[in-house]
Amino acid sequence: MQPRTTIVAGAGHYLPERVVTSEEVEQMVRSRNGNRIPKGIIHRMTGIKRRRYSTNEEQASDLAVAAARRAMKRSGVSPADIDMLVFAACSQDVIEPATANIVQNKLGLDGCAALDVKNACNSAMTAIDLVDSAIRCGKINCALICTGEKLVDGIDFNLDTDGALALGFAGLTLGDAGSALVLKACDEPGRGIRHSVFRSYGGAWDLATIMAGGSLHGLSGDHAFFRSRSPELLRLALEHTPKAVIECLKRTGWAPEAIDLICGHQVSMEAVEKLTRTVGLDQDKAVVCLGECGNTAAASIPLSISMAMESGRLEEGMNVLLVGAAAGLSVGIISMVW
């Protein structure tokens, strides 16, 4: 019997209506405290031109639900087909219960298993890996993975010193988005997820944080905003991610030039360029949504997949590489044949 694999049967994404340019973000910082943030620095440092911000009425679950509906429609699955719902994001509606339960209720998927997976910007990647394992071992046949990243609430625009700007700069690159994938069991030879490599380096846990919300700092105050020592985190990511990519390619039996499409987490164009160059990947094969959407955290990889499907860049039989690096430090790589 042919071992079953996992395929992406459909993808969807949702972007809030409000478009905010990098120049507008810089002006928000200046207007609050007079910090003379250099004009054009966000675009110059990251390649980000604009991003989307949610309204006060939009919640993380709403972004996920909008994307999930599109993914389900594209895949042709009905609510009865979904065995498992996974909400995988940095954001959440509430601490208790799982935001997946709220998404489940809004989608009318009562009865299937529902859970949250949280692993910073690698949340969706981790969810894909876990769902793949559940499908391969026969526990489920179909799963819906959705992300809803309402990141604007964690951005500190009151950066009144150079030190505060350095720690808060990464927050100025964030953008809100929802994205979703439908994963299904597949018996077709040669298709589906091939291999995955996940590594974590917990000694770097404090390099990118929102410290509030847990037992360490509670719920309020300055700890509620995103802080990052980005140069240190980028250095570590560029040290460990290429090794994981090479390991995954070796396990899959692919040379770098065999990759047809790359969908990765994106924090800056510099990071994309350095990673692809280090591993010998063709940067032109990377799906880049950073410039128009900003850093969308865990939504970024499913968002890239959805945009690639929408634009016709993904075709059956393509060799696809998913590349994630996140706070923690967490690294995740997945190879698949589309």
C-alpha cells in the first residue's frame, strides 16, 4: 500500500482594509514624542512600503475566520470534512479558552478537535508539522490551520529615546493579516510533504518578546509591547536557518537548484537575500509579500502560499520549500511536492 502523505488542498488570506505606509508609521512616532526617527528608515532598513492595521472591532479570530472561509472554498471541503481545527498565531483573542474555540464557533465547525499552537512566528509551521504527523498516522484525514495576527495592539509608538527606538523598531514593521491552509491526506505517489526539520535554541528566548500576559509580568504596563534585539536575533537566525535548510534538502534528496518555489517568513529583504545566498537558493523563486504587507508574524508563510496560488505561481509537481525562523530562537523547514 502506498504510504499516505499530506497535501495543501487550499489556501486563503485576508488583509484588513486600512493601509498604513511606512512614512505614516514614522510620523506616528514623531507626533507622539518628537523623536526624530530618520525619514524613510523603515523602508530603507527592511524593504517594507506599507502594511495593514485592523480596526478596534476586528479581532484575531475574525482575521483567521475570513481567511479560513476562503481556504475552505478553494479546497472544496465542507465543515463536515474538517477533523481538526488549529489556530496558530502569536496573537489571541483571550488567554482562556483557546482562540481556536472562538474560530470554531464563528465557522460553525462544532464537533471537530480544536486547539491553539503557539510558537511565535513559527506557529503555523509547527501546526503544519503536527497536522502532517496526525494525517500520516491515520488519526485524521483533513485539517484546517488558520492564523489571525492582530499585531497593531503590541506596537509601541511612544519611542522617545534612541534606546527605546532600537528595541521598538521591529514593532514598527508589523502588519495585521489572516491566513489559512486546508491540509488533506493524499495517496497519490510523489505528492505532498516530504520532510521537515525543526530546531530550537532557547538561550535566545529573550531577544524578541512581549513579556506581558503570563506569570512573569502579568497583564499591564510597558511589558505589553513588542521588543526585539533584532541584530542579535538576525545573526543567530542566519547562523542556524541555513544549516536546517541544508539538512532538510539532504533528507529530501534535493539540490538547492531543484527548488521551484520558496515560501518563507520575512522580516526584511536583507534577511531574505542573505539566507538565499548562503544556501545557494534562487532569490527570484521566493514569494515576497513583505513590501506590501509588512512582517505578518505567523501568518506570513500561509499568506505567501495563498498569494502564490492566487497569482498562478504554484503548479502541481513543483518542489516547494517552506522556511521559518522565529523568536525563541525557533527554526522550521518543510519540503513538499505540490
